[in-house]
Amino acid sequence: MWTLWIATVLPSLLLVFFALPCIIRKRTFGWYGAPPRTGEEAVMSGIGGVGLALFIHAYYMPMYRRFPVLRWVLVVFGATTFVWAGWLWFLWKALQN
């Protein structure tokens, strides 16, 4: 029962309140006194949020347990997107400058 709620509500909240505003406005929130990210950095943060939402959704959705290949493809794709867009892209940009 709880897994269905986690698989639907948590990713929806993540998308609506973090990922989509970052992608649409091209601006993030300033976390813990840090200046907000703008432009391409904000869009990549939003894409990382979409990857995290996909990972949570695919991992906890009970329906995907009937289709294990689909479930693990979505889990791996969501985790890879989150790690690439959420962390490695910023590291790559920092090392280029």
C-alpha cells in the first residue's frame, strides 16, 4: 500500500515543485545561502530531478514487479540520469573552467 503512494506522490511532488520550475524558469533556488543557478546549470539540475523522480517511481511501483526487465531498465536509466545530470555534469563544467 505504501509503496504505491511512494511511487506516485513523491515523484509527482519532486517534478512539480523542483524539476519543472528549474527547467521552465531556468533558475534554481539558492540552497543554504548559495547563489541560485541560472541558465544551463538550472536546466541540468531539473533534468537530474526528473531522473531521481523516475528512479523512485520505477523502484517502488508495484506494477513494475511483474515486468522485471522494464523495471530495472527504468531504474538504471533514472539513476544514470540523476548521477549524470545531477552531479557529473557540474563536475565536468567545473573542471573545464
